[in-house]
Amino acid sequence: MFESIAILGRQPKLGIAELECLFGAENIEPFSDNACFIDLHHSEIDFKRLGGSIRLGKVIVELPNDWKAIEKHLLENAPTHADYIEGKLIFGISVFGLQVSPKKIAGTALQLKKAIRQTGKSVRMVPQKESVLGTATVLYNKLTGPNGWELCIVSDGTRTFLIQTTDIQDIDAYAARDQARPMRDAKVGMLPPKLAQIIINLAVTNLDPHLGGIVLDPFCGTGVLLQEASLMNFDIYGTDVEPRMVQYTIDNLNWLDEKFPEAGDYRRIEIGDATNFKWNNPDAIKAVACETYLGRPLSSLPPSDQLSKIMHEVNSLHHKFLQNLATQVKPGTRLCLAIPTWRGKHEFLHLPVVNYVQETGFKKLTLKHAANDELIYHRDNQVVGRELLLIEKS
């Protein structure tokens, strides 16, 4: 049985891809629609680095699929384990994948509270309004701390497991390094820090930040991706064709130094057109991670002739960029590029360059647990999404 399990975010295939790239396909196993087993102890997983997982937990025991049997197990076993907690215990229950009402879950939690209290233990139950406790509820009630329990019941409809949450996504930390950044620009798009983490983790697999090597972002914009790479202790190198964006990146990274002094030390930020720029010391570049040019913002899908023109222009830029980069990086250098994809009437429309990257000097990589066409970050109201293109220098 696997030791740990990750509860995945809104687009679980991105989280699965991230886990596969970091820990290896052989060490993970997707489970249900929104979870993934990891064959590592939770203490070996740097959870704060993961952008595609909301929770991390340790697997306690396999349970029956019947809620009455699950309730019986909790009432018989949890009070004994609660005795090992020093001081007052705070707990809550979350259920993933089982058809059980919040009212029934709350009833079980109340019975469990009474059973624990009968042992003489001081205990508080977090109120149950939904089947899954919100991230903020788990975070602010310190349910992953020494005096907290979030007990998760996770099922795929066939097998069911009891999980204790060990880590929860720190929504305050994300907000602190997103909205609080001094320089932002909605016109050029705002890369979410979580997505930036996923892009980096897909690009830097097996790359140890302590052994040197640079992560390059040739379209650095306001520096979100460089910021997240720096927080992972990677050396960073960013360029952008717009001088204003380069200055925004510099200002934001200076702010990062003040707020997060543990961030990496080395950085190089320059003005440069990715289609013809010559990067300094390219032999030191070990991975390329970026959000490229997504084209002009669209509130609705334009007529086909206009869309074809937009796609042609954006595709030409990407083709020239990859050709330029291929002459400078070493074979085996890995890239994860967030490139544009447009939501058509029936399917996403892809840049042609996706299908002929080999002509630019690269080869497409494939993952075991997530198909390439599943690696798309999008929201329901967006016309332009981000496709994560995973390639390697031939």
C-alpha cells in the first residue's frame, strides 16, 4: 500500500503530471478523479512546492465502502489514537468520492466527538457544512498541526481509504506573493503562482537546485515564474522583449528578497527578443520554463479568418523562438512552455508548431499518467487557455 496520497486541484491531470515529473511514473498511481497515491513518506515530499495538489495526507488504513462500517471503524479506533495528542484535539472530517450527505458526515463527527470526550480528552469538532472541509477551514483551524486532525475518507467507488491530512495548500502564502507584488499588469495576463510552480516542476525533473544550473524564462513578463523558481532555490535567468516588463521583473524580485529572504541568490534579468536573442552562458541552462506570448486577449471567439490570422502570427513567433533556442541549449535540455490554445466550438485549437517541434530541433515528451492533450490550464469563461508543451532538445 502506498504511504501518501495527494488530493489534486481543479484540473487534476496537471497535478498528476507534476507528481509524475517530480517523483517518477513508477512511484505514483492515480486514484479516483481527484487523488493520486505517492510511494513516499509524506515527510519526503516538499508539499509547498506543488502547485497542482491541494492536500497531502498519510494513508492510515483501507476501509469498507459502506458508510456505516466506516463510522464504526472511526468510533472504535479514533478515541485511542486521540489519547496520543497532548492538549486539546481539534478535528474535522472530509469525504471524497463517496455518496454521503454532509448531514450524515456531521452526525458521524458528532458521535466521534462524544466518544473521544468520554475518554477524558478535551476535543473540539469543526462544524460540517459540506462533504469536504474548505482549505481555509483546515488552515485556520490548524488541522494539520500537532493538535489537529483532518480525517479524509477517499474513495474511487471500489476501494476506500482513511487518510490523515499532513499538509494543506497555504492560500495566504499564495496571496502574499501574488496580489501583494508591487508590479502587476493585467493587460499582459497574470500567471497564477500555482500554475507557475507546475510549469517549473514539469521542466526541472531530476534537476537538483543545489548542484547549480539555471532555469531560463525567455518571456519573463512581470517575473511570476522566476519568482517561484527562486523560491525553489533555482538559479534564474529571465529575458523579455519589453523593457517595461524587465523592470517590473527586477522590481518584483527585489520585493521578493525583502519578503522571502530564503529565496535563491543568483539571477540575471535582461531585455531580449526570444526569437533572436543570444543568452549568456547557455551551457549553464539546464531547463527552460515559461509562459510564452499568448496572443491578444479575447473575450469571445473571433470569426475563423481573424482567428486564423492570430494563430498564424503567434505560431510564427513560437517557431522562430524554438529555432533560436535550439542553437544554444545542450541536447537533453528539458522545456515546459505554457503556450496558447483557443477554445473552439467543439474542441481546443492548437498551434501548428505543437505537431512539428522536431523541425525546430526538439522532440515531444510523453507522460505515462497524463496525455499531452490533457495538459491544458483553462477556466470556463476563457477563450484563450494555456497548453503545457513538454519537449526536450534533440
